[in-house]
Amino acid sequence: MRARALAPFAAVSSILALASCGGPVLFAELEMPSVEVTLPQHTFPGDPLGLSTSETVAFDVGANVPVVNEPNVEFDLRITRMTLVLDTTGPLSNFDGFETVRITALHPGGDPARDLVLLEYTKPAGASGITRITATSETDADLKPYLSAGVITVRAEYASDGVNPTLPTADWTADLTADFWMRVKLDYGAFL
């Protein structure tokens, strides 16, 4: 009979002992080795006068993976692959003037030295009549330092080669797909 009376005390004592170790007592951990995200196609207007262009876009990771904004949640987020496809059609419209295309994650602290290039394309020497660009990067970059309140800001840059100093004259589109690895650990004990 005495052993039964001590059982709840032993269970509570064990939980308190575990809690004093500094780690969560009750937690769930989930690892997602591949989460592919395809952003909606973006259309850029044709611009026969542009030498280079840059566009900054904020992606709300927290809207798609809400746990990154929750208290008592630890997470790691790495990008493993990114693919960019640019397309243009129309008379005399091409990407011959593109020397480079670069997508960079901007560090929330505003320090350009800490920005992270996620993808870069350089036009092959002598290439012409280019109506489609496909660039893929394989990486294992940690994106967590680039998140601020669940949002990551990236800059897409398109630079001219100086010889053909124009962007496509007709509208052109960009499709972006990224593959991520993510680990999430939720501390249920904090809710007790």
C-alpha cells in the first residue's frame, strides 16, 4: 500500500528532476528532409532602356510554416537547392544583355558583408538568342540567421553585359523553386 502512495510522488519528482536539467521535459521533434516551395510566377514588364535591375522581395516563411513565430519552438532551416527559370517571348526579345543573375539573402542587421548569395548565373561566353535561362544552385546554407520575425528578405539582381545593355523588350517571367531541410522542436512542457 505504501508503494502505491509513493508512485505519484516518484513521478512528480522525476519530472522535476528532468526539468532542472535545463532541457524540455515534454517535447516533440520533427525533421523534414525535403520541403519544396514553388513561388508564384512573377512577371516583369519589358524594358528596352534598362541596364540593370534589382528587386527586393520579402518572403513570409512564418505564414507558410507558422511554428517559426511561436514561443517555445526551436528550429533549424537550411536551403539545399534553388532553381530559377527566366522566360521571354516576343519579337526581338531575349536575355542576350544579361551578364549575371544573382539572388541574395539579405542579413537583417543590414551588413552587406553578411549577405548570402543563394544562386548565381553567368551568361556563357558567346551565347546569343537566349530566351530561357535556367540556373540551379546546390547548397547547404543556414537560413535561420536571415529570418526576422519569420520573414526572409532576398534581392534579385539582373546586370547587363554592357554590350547588349537592354533587358528583354517584351514581358518576361521568373519562376523560383527552393528545397529546404527543416528541424522543429516544440517544448510542450512550457505549456503546462
